Amino acid sequence: MGVRARLRAVCVVANPRNSQAIAVVCASQPIPNRSPHTFIRDHEHVLSSAAHAQRPDPLCQARAAQVHKIAAMTSTSALPAPPSPPRRAIQDLPDELISQIAAGEVVERPASVVRELVDNALDAGARQITVRLLAGGVRLISVEDDGGGIPPAELPIALRRHATSKVRDLQELEGVTTMGFRGEALAAIASVSQTSILSRPPEADSAWLLDARSGELRRAARAPGTTLEVKELFFSTPARRKFLKTDATELAHCIESVRRHALARPDVGFAIWHEGKLVEQWRAVPPETEPSQALARRLADVLGQEFVDNSLPVHRIFNNGAITISGRAGLPDAARNRADQQYCYVNGRFVRDKVIQHAAKAAYEDVLHGHKQPMYALYVRIDPLRVDVNVHPTKIEVRFRDSREVHQAIKHAIEDALAVPRAQRLAAQAKVPDAAPQPAPASAQSTPQQQLAMPLSAAGPSAFAPAFTAAATPAAATALTPTHMQALWAPLREASPPPAWQVQESHPAATTAPAAKAPSAEASAPPAAAPAQHWPLGRAVAQIHGIYILAENAQGMVIVDMHAAHERIVYERLKTQVGHDQPIASQPLLIAATFAATPQEVAAAEAHSATLATLGLEVVPFSPKTLAVRAVPALLAQGDAVELARSVLAELHQHEASTLVARARHEILATMACHGAVRAHRRLTLDEMNALLRQMEQTDRADQCNHGRPTWRQLSMAELDGLFLRGR
């Protein structure tokens, strides 16, 4: 019975004549946020007034006394205090309980068991591994291999805690080259399941079977190798089973675990069976296959041929072989909404490392659109003494001795792979039907400075002329200032556009400026009679609505977004001119912008004052809890100074200053390039269009603009014929 109900019952018994009024009063009073004792005490006057309204009644006085008794019973102070637990002596934990505690870290789900057992199979030199599962791995996990096997005398030792053949001393622990080394996986698995080991070394005449529960060791039949069976996972800890998902989900995790191993070892075959049906199979690549081809074949088998077709090979060696980066990096156009195809390996071990992930993200910064996630499979080879793999019981995390070196190696390796324009790759792969060698276009024979110059129109200065007249020499880059760069950002003098229906025709004599005014015009403007198939992006034909350029090449038709393409060209040129050591020009604020700062922001402002000055920011303490922004980058003077300062300080607090400086400099240069590139609806001559195409072929990362949007698309003749049903 609740407090209000008990009070109402007492009131009714105490004074039947006024019970209705008392009950109404009690029911009208809310109880929330009030203890039962307080509620009854506050309503004692109701009983008192009701009892003294008539002649004194002994029964009413007795019932009023019961109110005080109920209040004492419902008071929290009347509850007995819980007894203190008795002291328990300190003692050693049983071995099985120790293994079960370790299993809580090592064995999370069936996929964890599969990963550990496959690791052991690979360490044993297996060339074929078969995984058999029942109920997603909960009822049965069987891993069969054709490796070196285990002698019968060592089978009982293999199930002990911290028993392993991988390491002997601290020196071997610091330079681990095997997949397993901790010696706790088998003991942890055996403590929460019914485990048995069937193994036969190649030199033995028979195999031996060991039951982990009973310890019985007996002969059995098997080919050389090892079979490890794990039945009824978590049977001894049934609470752990409640955290498992459905059989389909657990099966998917097991397949993903084997897939990670398969991507690292193309020389090993893998097969996965579930409920007696073959689910996945990846055959071993022949040993005579070249390593890069073997990796590409295995990636195509595991991740699909689409992954290989939409990725580029990555291979770079740093510091005289100290670090080797290989694998494949996905094209920016093939980026995905989820990070589900990102695989990182360190010395053949799949890892989740923030250094590698951040380096890959930094390499894709200015070529991805929006929040797209790149796809890649990267393999890092490094001296085992320079990486610590003994960080987590699952062996999925590592710690590098020089994380910055690894970060820069991965970043530069991916950037180098993405730098080559797709047009150049297509040209290298295409086969020229004519056997006779053809002269290369003039733009390809010109110097880099000449390639950066675009022709001038006879009717007036071209939109490209201000952006490509200055030579990108070291001297010019050293003396580069905002004053000297005004030519890049001068307002475009719009010429009167021709009628929309008029088609521009190619007349080199009429559209090309004199050689005295544009010495590079002949070098950058290809002759009209030159065959288009010798240029990857082809020959310009027309301009559509002042936005797109149509060109024809040997494969078909090319469509180019002229603003996006020119934006990338200007951006890459600015990065070359400014370099990495030039500070960003700043502009002092007339009135300093102050804001309430957190202790982390104040500490970052004091510790990275030099870095802020390099970025063109001046952030100084105004009070112990207030910062003042006195200067901002000149090109961002119209923006929100406080928001800019907060974002930069947050980045400085989380990441290295050098990385932030380079990224901030590139963001500012990208803004400058966007404002300096040719605008839409600008009419270009054919010579100017061709010059733009030739520069795109020579510019790094020209396939995407600074914001990750594509700059051009190719339509093959087969696709064009399909649009018009030709040949059908």
C-alpha cells in the first residue's frame, strides 16, 4: 500500500464523519519530490482538526497516534544499514579462472577465435587453411592447416597459459616477426569452450588427439598438419552468449577475419565452410607470380575486380629501405560513403592504427569531395625493432617508435600514386594504331614554364593570361609576396561574348597573339592539323554554355569543366611557388576580437605562438580566461576571426603543428585558386581550350579540382554508339 493510500485509510478510521473531506484534502496534495515522512507530517493537522471538531474521541486519538507510527515506518532513517561484508583473505586465483579472465579480452566473439587460430596456422607455415563453422561459429569452429604440426609431447604444453614457441627472451619480444607471440590464446579459448587439438608433424607416423578438458591424449588418423576444434563456445560462461548476435552476423565477422588474413598472404589458400556449404574460397597464387601481380590477383579475388580497376599501385621505399610502402590506393572517383574497404598492414599484420589512417586521409585531402571515404589496401614493411606490437591482447594495435616518419612515408606514397593524371595513364595504356612514330605535341616538348603559359586572344587579354604569365622559378618563389601575386587575382576583363549560336572556328593566324606579346603561344597551342589521338585529352572542338569544353580523342569524346580544371592548375602552381617555408601574409585587425577561451585553447595559443604566426594569425592572452585575435590571414580578413582562431587552436591541440601548417596553407591557396580561376560563361578560343587541355595533361592531380569534384569525363565510342543504338 502506498503512502497516500495508507494515510487515507488512517483518516477514514480516525474520523468517519469527516473522512470524505480529509481524503479529498490528502488526495489533492501531490507527493512528488517529497518523502513519505514529510507528507504524513504535513497532514497531521488535518487529523488533529478533524479529531477536535467534535467532542474528544478516544478512538480518534488512537488513530492519530498511528499516523506518527506510519511516519516512523516510512522514514528512510528507520531503514537498517546494510551489514559490512566480511574481510576476505588475499590469495592466488585458480588457473582456470585466470584463463577465463584473459578470455574476456582475447575471445570477444567467434571471429576472435578464428583470428587467433588462423594466426597460429600461418606461423606453422601452412599453405592451405580451411575454416569450418556451425551456427556462425558458436557451436563449432574448426581450423585445418597443412603446416608443420605439433609433436605429441608438446600438445599439453600448448594449452598452458603463456606457453609459446614464438619468443624466448626480451630481445625476441622487441622484434616479433610472427603473427602470435603472447601464448595465451589457446588457454583462454580452452577455458570457455570444449577444445581439442589433432596434429601430426611431417616426420611422424600418425597423428595425436588431445582433449583439453580431460587431458586425454590418443592416436588418430590425419595427414600432416593441425586441426583445432572449438565446440560450444562460452558454454562455461553462459552470460557471454547473451552478448552474441545472430548466426548470420557472427558468420559475417568470421568471414571478415579470414578475409583480412587472405589479403596479407596471397601465397596461402583459404576456404570457409558454414553448415556444410562452401561460403568463400580464395586459391593460392602461384609462387612464380610477380609480387605486385600476385597482390592484385588476390585483391581482385577477395574485394572484387572493381577494386583493382578503380585503384592505383603504390610502391615507395624510404630511408634506404627502412620503410617500404606498397599496396593499392583507390581513385578519388571511386570513394565510398563508408570506410568499409580500408585495410592497413604492418609487417603482414592487420592493424587499426590512427597514424596510418590519418596519413591516408591527409593524402586524399584535396582530391575527395565532401565526406567520402577512400578505399585502399596498404602494406607497411618496417624493421620489427622500430614497432611495438605488444600493445593490446588482440594484437590489432601497434605503436611506432617514430610515428611521424611513418606518417610522412604513407602520405607521400599515396600522394605520388595519385599525382599522375589519369589522362597520362590512359595514354600510356592505349595502343597507337599507326606503326610510324608521330611527332609529339609542341606542348609536351616545351619547358614547364612554357607549359604554364596560355595563349592570348587577339581581341584582348585572355582569362588565363593573368594566371600564367609569371615564370615559376625559384627566385620568383622566394620573393613571392601578396603584391607580386596580384596578377593571379586581378579581375577578369570580360570580352563581349559571341552569340550563343555562333561556333568558334580555328584560325591560328587570327586568334593567336603575336610572338612578341605571347612567346609561348606557339608552344602551348597545338597545330590544328595535328591528329587528336596523340593527345590524351584530345583536341578541343567547341564550348558549351561557357562552362564545358568538348574535345575528341582516340577513345571518343571528352567533356571538361573548364573552371574546375583551371582551378586545379592554378592551385598546383601556387603550391610550387609558395613552397613549404613561406609564411602566410597577415592583416592586423583594427579592433582585436576577444573570446572566452578554454584552458586547452589558452595553452595551445601560448605553446604554438610561432606556428600561429606562420599561419598569419596573432592570438595573444587578453586575460587568464580570454584570448584576443589581433591579426588574421590577409586573404581571410573578411571571415569570422574568432571561429578561425578556435578551429586552428583545436587542430593544434590534437595534431602536430607541422601538419596543421601545411594543411592550412593549402586551404588558403585553394581559396586563392578558386577565386583566380577562369569563371563560367567566359568565352574561350580554340587555342585557349587546347592550351588548357595540354596543361591538364601535365598537371598533378588534374582529375579533380581543389574541392574533389571531377574535372573531366570520357565517353567512349562504344558508349556513344549505345546511346544512339548504332549497330543494333
